[in-house]
Amino acid sequence: MDLEAGVYQNHLKRESWKTVLTLAYQSLGVVYGDLSTSPLYVYKSTFAEDIQHSETNEEIFGVLSFVFWTLTLVPLLKYVLIVLRADDNGEGGTFALYSLLCRHARVNSLPSCQLADEELHEYKKDSITVTPNSGFASRLKSTLEKHRVLQRFLLVLALIGTCMVIGDGVLTPAISVFSAVSGLELSMAKEHHKCQLRMGLLYLVLPDVEVPIACIILIGLFALQHYGTHRVGFLFAPVVLIWLLCISTIGLYNIIHWNPHVYQALSPYYMYKFLRKTQRGGWMSLGGILLCITGSEAMFADLGHFSQLSIKIAFTSLVYPSLILAYMGQAAYLSKHHVVDNDYRIGFYVSVPDKLRWPVLVIAILAAVVGSQAIITGTFSIIKQCSALGCFPRVKIVHTSSKIHGQIYIPEINWTLMLLCLAVTIGFRDTKRMGNASGLAVITVMLVTTCLMSLVIVLCWHKSVLLAICFVFFFGTVEALYFSASLIKFLEGAWVPIALSFIFLIIMCMWHYGTLKKYEFDVHNKVSINWLLGLGPSLGIVRVRGIGLVHTELVSGIPAIFSHFVTNLPAFHQVLVFLCIKSVPVPHVRPEERFLVGRIGPREYRLYRCIVRYGYRDVHKDDMEFENDLVCSIAEFIRSGSTEVNGRSDDWKSDDDKMTVVGTCSTHSDGIQLSEDNTDNVESAGPSELREIKSPVTQPRKRVRFLVPESPKIDRDAREELQELMEAREAGIAYILGHAYVKAKQGSSMVKKFVINYGYEFLRRNSRAHTYALSVPHASTLEVGMIYHV
């Protein structure tokens, strides 16, 4: 399985028109599913309670004007023209903006950052300059780097946006599917009414049919998640395309048939007339109008799967015109129909011709499922990013496709989302309260994006601070207006995203705080290198064949738990590798920059440090491929001899500064290659100019050999070291894991004791181990526990 970072996307993003148009077509199903289904519930939510449709049509025309300008200003102007440019090496979303700021202002919350990380290609891409041009930007940068409170505030701001995205992952499937199914109410009510007139039967309450049908669809949607979207993904784009063509055609028909002059309502003057007449009720109804831009953030969040140009083309050429025609068509119909049946209030399906209502209902349900699928997949993705950056407990991540990068499935999150989604659907039972909840989640994410974008404009783009202020003032004012209208509906459903976000934020902050305290304990209690040198090459114990991987989160020094190993274990492996797997604040780390390899102590100790670097969107390899890459990287480090120093003590105190960047096996074809076979008769490498170092031990297990290039020549000591490494690899690899039980030290405050002893400990016990991504075999694992008092 080779899902190395970004290779597939970079290959796709070549700006040929054929590729761009193909990506634009594919983006319909992934990016625009949620946004395209908003006509199902916008008018229904807007006219639910706060305002009434009257004969003057001032309300319906005012709402149409608000919808038009909101779609124009937020998705089109803000996201398409501005925010999409703030990509993090092709990736988008809240964490992409935070990652950009971390690199430019060095406000990263990850404790294991190194200067070597700044040499990564992703850091230097697009000619990033560390020092801002303007004086204000320089002062802002130094202020952020100086004050930890501001850095924590920036992290919390990013986490709030992330939590609201997770909340949207609960609310969007509920309101989309429920609104699509609500067409059954109108169709079945009319048929029932005819039957009632003929047979004189007692009227039955039919709206209850919506809830069980919506729940069945939602259960099926979440139950199929583990198969992966690639199995049905080819249907996504056609469904959304048919849906957009359907609503735009119906909208155009309604405009021509009912009110050809409805285009006049696009004038901003109708917004003024609307607010002048409705006053407070009109302001409160903005929470329903806000739903017309739900899903806009997906244009930026899903940028990593497509290109800027393809997303812009899809929105401006198809999505935007279709939505405008759909909303205009509904307004044209309602402007001529002021008496609406009591059994079905103002909504999408009343404007659909009777003969087309059932086919449109089927297409709407399919489109709602596609839109829900996109936000669920996005929720999985952003939780993976949070977990990689140490802000969310480690969860099981299943990659559902070996070819398409980024398609993942998280079982624990999937079933949690399903239960919450069903609770919202059964508890609310109407689009009004669902809309209030969804609207608050959507606008909060947009406000967070606006705040972070203002910092990106100054610190990353090095533009004038006046431009950043204008950006915040203009878009912030629009979004703050909608935010206030949504927040006023706190008791009518808006409390749901606040409650969900608060719970997830508490979990994230507890986990991040506990992780930081644990790392600080490791740093302050590192074992002295002089202690290690005093043990001698044998470390004072028996060294047996094999490779021991001592897992640590430290990027420098020797972890305290290693002394615990040495004093409690009778023997240790002949080759010891201190393995650190860490994430860096870039989306992808190139395979040729994957490993940092160094030596601990003199050569005869056979102690190495290996730091494996992943981006927050990278896919971790499986155990066998990872092991081979790891051994190969150490062998290449030995061959290169770039960190070889003749000395025993003082030269090794700064071993992190002498680490070498080594890529995976596939990236250095002219270097050492590892080969395994089951036969004893190993043939020479032939004309490939590679010389073979064979293991002298004949065993029935797999034979391991290194293919070493003829040039440059390696010295005798290096050959002996390679020989020993090869024999150790042949004997097998053991994982030595240290389990740290974190406790608050005596004298800590009650809050700290609760957070560490109960909150963090509960999350640690119920989360995956740090090495879970490596699929470590249980038979090759040695676990030792240790209590940390932080």
C-alpha cells in the first residue's frame, strides 16, 4: 500500500484544460452536494415563524434579495476570489490557515518542532519569507511569538472552528435528509385528502411518516461508511449535476410561467423594504436566509482533492447560476400564491409541478445523501488532522481506498455522529429548529475563517494591514449580522451546535494539555548522555540479536523510561533505535524527507535515533513496509557516514544537530536497497553495479541482504556496522513501548488534578496507542509502565 503524500494530487493538478474540467465535474459530488441542496429548506426555515407571506410580496422579494446578495458576497466574492488563494500547499480548511500561521509566525502548539523541520520542501514552497515586509506585520509577528496567551487563543480559535465543523457533521445530514423526505408530506397529504373526500375517512396525521423514513435513510448512510466513498463515488457527480439541472429548469419554468419580473427583486432596495416592514421579525428571519450558504466552507476545506481553478469553474459556471434560478423560481411561484395549505407551509416542493413531484423527490433524496456524505467525510478528515497535531485523542483510522488519497473511515466517530444525528432528527422533527442549529454552526466556522484570514493577509501574504482591516470589517459585519440572528434562536435549536462544540472543545483542550505536560516531563527528566557512556558499549547488560525499536516522543536526548528498561530487563537487542513518530504543521512530507537519522553515543554502541515525520494529511504506512524503510534509512545513514564523529562524550551531547535527512527506499535508487528472499542460494547483483553483503547465518526464515553501490567506497567499520544491522534485521524487530500513567503532582490545583487525573487519563485509556498506525504485531511488543507526576 503506497499512499505517499500528495503524489496523486500533484499529478492530477497539472493545469491542462481536460484535467481542470474533469476535476470541476468531480467536484460537484464532493464539494457542492451540501450547498446545492439548500433550496430544499431555506424558504421554509425563513418563513417558519418570524415573518409571514403577504399580498404585497415585500417579504418574499426581500428574502430573495437577501439570498442573492448573500450567495454573491460570501461564496463567490469571499471564498472563490479570496480565501481559496490561502491554500497550504494545495490544502484548505481551518487547519490549513492555522498551519500557515504556525510556519510564518512560529506559534506552533506542537512541542516536538525542530529547526530541521523548517528545511522541509513544504516550508520553503512558493518562496515563503520568514520576515514580514511591513513594520506592523513584524511587530505583530514578534508579539504572537512572545506571548503564550495569544498563541493559545489562536489555537482555541482554530479548535472552535473545527468543533463547529464536527457539529455541522451532525446537523447537515439531519436537515438535508429530513427536508428532502418532507416532500412526502405534501404528496401524501393531497392523495389522502382526495381519499378523505371520497370515503369520508377520519383525517390521519401524516407528517409522522417523515421521521422514521429519514431515520432509516440516515442509518443506511452511516452503516455504509466503512465501504468507502470510492465504491459509489462515481454516482456523486451525476446525481448533483442532475439535481442542479432539475432545480434550475424548474426555477426557469416558474419565472416564465408565474412572474417574469421577479428579477427586479435582486435589487438591494428590496432588502431595505423588507427590514423596514418586518423590523425585528425580519432580523430574526436572517437565521433561515443564512442556510443558503451552508456548505460554502467545503469549497475551501476540500481544496486538497481538487485545484483552485476547477472549484472556481464549477461554482461560477453551474452551481451559482443554478441556485440563483432555483431561488428566483420559488419566489416567482410564491409571489402568485399567497394562500398556502395549512398542512404544508412554504417550502421547496410547493413550487414543483405536480407531475414532476415524485421524480424530483427521488432526486432530492439522492442529492441530500450525497451532500451528507461529503460533510461526513470532511468530518473524518478534520478529526484526523486534529489527532495528527495532538489536539484530539488517537482514534482508529481506516483507509478505504489504496489508490485515492484522503478517503478514510473512523468507526468511533461514525457511530457517534449517527447517534447524534438520529437524536437531532427525532428530537426536533422539523426543519425550523434544525435550521437554527445548522445556521449557527455554519456562520461560526465562517467567522473563524474570516479572523484567521486577516492574519494570513498580513503575516503570510505580507499585504497592507489596511487591506486586512477592510476584509475583516466588510465580511465580518455581514457574518456578524447573521451570527446575531442565529444566536438569538438559542432556545429554539441553536443550543445544539454550542453544546456539541463545547463538549468537543473540552475533549480537545484536555487532550492537548495532558499531551503537553507529558512531553514537558519527558524533556525535564531526560537521561544524561554521560550516564549512557558510563555503561559501556554493552550498556551493562547482555546484547542479543535483533533490532529493538524504543518508542519515544522525544526528538532529542534519551527518555527517562529507557533507564527503567535497562534496570529491569536482563538483556537488550544488539541494535537499538530510539524511534520518534511525529507530525509537522505541513499537509504532506515528501518521501525523500521522511526520516531524520542520527547516532547516539559512539559507533560501537549501535544506538540510533530515527525521527519519522508525517504531515497532518499524510497516510502512515503499514508495518512491514515501514520496517523496511526504517532499516534502509539507517543503512543509508551508515553508508553516507555524514554524522560519523571520532569521540566518546562531549561530541554527542548535541546529537540532534548532527542528524541526516534520509528518504524512503523508493527515493534513493542509487543508494542501499534491502532485499529479502527465502532461498539460501543468493545470486549476485549482476551488472547493476551493486555489491551484496550477505548474512553468514543460514536459517529457514527469510534471508536479508543489503545491495550496496560500488561507489562511493565505504570503510571497513561501516561495512561491519552494516553487516551487524543486516543480521539484526534478519533476527527480527521488537517494539519496546513505554506506557506513561500521568498524574498531577502534589500541590496542584483542583482544576489541574481533575483535568489530568480524570479527564486526560480517561481519554488516554479509551484512545488508541501512539504506535497504532504502525500495526505493531502483539507478539513483537514489550510494554513497560511508568508513572509521570506532572
